[in-house]
Amino acid sequence: MELSPKLLEKLQLLQEKYSSMGQDLESYLDGLLYADYLTYWDYIHLDTLLSLQSPITSFPDEEIFIMYHQITELYFKLCLHEFEQIREKTDFDLSWLTTRITRINRYFEALTKSFDIMVDGMDRDQFLKFRMSLLPASGFQSAQYRMIEICSATFDRLVEEPARQNFPTYFSKDDIPAMYERIYWKMGATELSTGNKTLTLQQFEIKYSKELIDLAKKFLGKTLWDKVKTLPGEDQNNEPLLISLRWLDTNVNVNWPLAHYKSAVRYLHKNPEDIAATGGTNWQKYLPPRFQRRIFFPEVWSEQELADWGKGWVESVVFNQSK
């Protein structure tokens, strides 16, 4: 069969590609000739993926719990894939950056909208029983969620609000370890009765503290917000960009924690006195944004919006009240 000019052109381009790397094109063509066809299941490692659910109890709904959390971590990885591109890119424009933020928003919106799988999709009695076999493991220990926070905003935004004034406005890498010690999320895994760190937090810090501190240093001056501030002035005020930033702030710091709050209200609600008596943590104060006021980009919100942070969501979704 006679080779077409188009095919000959591609062979020539391949020859140039492999020659520039000191490689022999014919050897690679032999490899292509002998290789099997790719299959869908091999490409995504389907058999491995479907083997990663290993319940530790006999309750059927534990598999739902495992799979949903695995799906969550995959979406978080998609987000971090975008943040890493944002960190590395230097020659970007407004359109490119807005597209990356929009992708992250879509991932979080998919997660939040699907959280009813957790809230309504498990038998409550089964969950309350099998969860006792999971202690002290907790979704609190999701390091990828913490990484998303670190990649989004300047690190001082993650320091608990009363302690922010203790650190310089223009902090350096040397300040980050001390700032990390006052990171807001530690409040969510501290015993009410003693003020001691829970085993959940101790485990998390042993495994991830160094990695998270290193990530904060790596993203110093290269977070999403830092990248926004490098855009020309008129682009920084671009309406679609501001909307995408507002949605990201809302998705990560309001909708996602409050989806967990809604689930906790259904499954775990107790009086604060009962929580303290059992050595528990006060998730009722930790999860709702109106108490924690986790805000990545305060500059894109009005004073009234900042004052009402998270309140409308709690009233309309958790307590079924109108806004």
C-alpha cells in the first residue's frame, strides 16, 4: 500500500522528534507494533479502583461511607491539579486564570450537591454503630482539603482570627511554622473539657504537619490570591473573575463545611454539655462559618456580606428557614 503524503509527513516529524533525543524511531515503531491495544479498564486501573473498599464492620452502608469519601478525595486532587498549574504559570492572562477557578468551583459544586448521599443515603442506626469502629479516624484528617486552603489564600487568612495580629503583615517563610501552630482547624480537634489535642489531631499532625508547612512555603507569594494581584488593575476588577472568586470562597468556606454540619446535625447532635462530658470536640462551633469566619478573599465582599458570613445558609438549609 502506498503511503500518503500526510502519513509520510508525520513519519518525518517523528523521525525529527526522536533523533533530537538521540533515539531510534524504528525501535519505537517496533514497540508500537508489538504492543497490545489499550483498554478502558487498564487505562483507569478499574480493577484496582474497585478493590479499594474494605469495610471493617458487617454493616452494608459502611461501603457507601467509604466510597463517598474516596470520591471526595479524588475531587480534591482535581482541585489541587488546577492550583499547581496556577502556581507554576507566569505568563497567564485573565481568561486563563478565570477558567482555572471555574474548574475548581465545578468540582466543589459537584461535591456539595452530592452530599445528600451522606445525609440521606445511609441508614442512621447503621452509621451510629459502624462509626464507633472507625475512631479516631475522621474526615477532619483530610490533608488535601487543608492543601486547597493553603493554595487559595495568603497563609495569614488561615490563622485563627484573634492570633493574626501577632504576625507581621508581610510575613516570610520563617514565620510560617509559628503561624501554623495557630492554624484555625486545630480548634476543631481539641477536647472541650481539657483543651487537649485529640488523638485525631495528634495523628494528623504527625503525618502531615511538615508537608503542609512545606506547601505553605512553596506557595508563599504564589497562591491564587497572589496570582490575582499580579493581573493588571482593570483585570483585577473584572466582574466574571470577582464572581468566580466569590463562588470559590463560598464553595470551600461555606457550602462544603455546612454540608458536613447538616450531616452532623442529623447523625450526631448532642448538647454541648454531653460533648464535653465524653471528651468530644465542639463541631457545633467549629463547622458553621458564621462562627469560624473562614474567608479567603475579604476584598471581594462588602462589609455587610462579611458580617452575615454563612448565616443565611444555616437558616435556610440546616434549619429549613427562609432567608
